[in-house]
Amino acid sequence: MAMGTRCDVVLFHHDLDFAERVLQTLRKEVLLLESLLSCFQEGSPVAKFNSMKKGELFSPGETLWEIFQQCITYYKITQGAFDITSLPLITLWKDRPLDDLPDHRHIQEALAISGFENLQFNHEMKEIRKLTDNIGVDFGAIGKGIALDNINKLLKQQKIETAFISFGESSVLALGKHPKGDYWPVGILHPCKPEVILHVFEVVDGCVTTSATLVQKGYRKARSKRHIVDPRSGQAIDSGMLVSVKSESAALGEVLSTSWMILNDGERAILKNNIKEIEIFMAEIAEDIEDNNFSTDL
């Protein structure tokens, strides 16, 4: 268990003892990253940052500083659709009953304390200053992707050429080719009927990441989750959607799979034109499985 889900690791190597040592190295790397990025682990750097007051300086250390900079880049290329500073908005919407909508005033208040403009970055000292109280960051939408990219580097350093790593089946690294084929077939399952495969990606040395607004609730029903929020408008995505992305970088895939639900068609076209070597599958899914209507963007 890591990054809030189950992690499955399959390594192919002729030396079992060596593979076991590599596995333990991967485990330590993932747990270390989780301890760095988690909002929920007491004493973690992110938890400390989120509890700080306006004007206080935060020294994140080299690794976390670079992750902050990476997220700023993703914020810019997604035209603000991916924003780790939207924690106040996510908190406002998360776990509310579907008939309980936050009022406009509360949304505006959350928007006012979100956004990178409320953080000041000192690039020389690698420090961050909060310019407003209650602003917080959440790396949940990218953490597993960063972990997979780090795992990918470690495996290549150890000369592991064939591996399959999965975080809860929503974030997958497929290294090399399947031992019995020309690629790894990575299936995208229906969120409320898992015996139905919506799409299969053919993956060689790549990643597949998936985001959805529905979770399984019984055999023929799904439950909406309003955990994906447009940081520009403050509104949650409340329609049934699933987006899967095949890409070289798992972190990029995580960013795109959530941002794709937020962006309009014109913004998607600009983003896809600027990013090469990606394949995107999108499905519109009704909560009642009999009413499903799939649409894809490949």
C-alpha cells in the first residue's frame, strides 16, 4: 500500500535475489515520496506548509522545490486547469451529498485563497512565502505519476528492461514489451461494470493514467464523485466522465487525465497540439449503465 492505494509490481529478471533488492529500493523510493507529498501525514513538509500563516517562509528542500516548479509548468500549459493550490476548492466540494451545493459566496472565498498568485517564489534561495492565509497545496492529482516516473528511472538504472507497475490500476507504467508479445495491452475498465473493457492501449515503454468522476456502487450503478474541480471557475465536474492518457511521462498523463475534463474543446485542441506522443481516450458514462453513451478522443 502506497500513495493512498495498492501498488502492484511485476519485474522480469533472471536473478531473483537481485529483483527482490530492486523491489525494496522501489518501495523505499515510493514511501519516501509519499512522506514528502502527503497532505495527511502529520509532520510531512506539505502538511507543514498547509498549516503555515500568511507571510511565513517555507524551505521545501531540493526535491519538493523541483516538484513545485514542475507543477507550475503544468499549470501554464493547461491554461490553469491543473492547479495544486486549489485545495480550498477541493475541500469545499469533497464528500458533499450531490444535492448539497456550496453557495456562490463560499466558492468565491475559496477562489480568493487559491492560485499561484498567492504564493511568492524566491528562486535564488528556493523558498516560498504565503501571501494569504489558508492557501494550501494538494499533490494528490500528480503524486502517483511522479512516483512512476521516478520508478522508471530507477529501473533503467538497474538495467531492468521489462516491468509492469500499477497504482490501483489507475496509474500504470509498462516498461519494455510484454514477455509474450510486441506490447503491453493495458485495458481501461468500465468504472461501474468492471467486466467491460472500454479501450485497450498498446504500450511499449510508456504509461497509462486514468481519472474518472464515477466509482462503482453495486453491479449496475455508479456513484458520482465531485473530486475534480475547475480551479478557474470553482465549479466541480458533476457529469459522468472517464479520461485515460497514454504518454511517456506518468506525471504528464496524470495532469492531462484530469485537465481534459475541465478544458473545453478549443482548449483541448491547443493543448494536444502542443504536446506530442500522447493518446487520449474519453468516455461519457451515465450512472445507470443502460444509458451509457461513449465518446472518444484519440
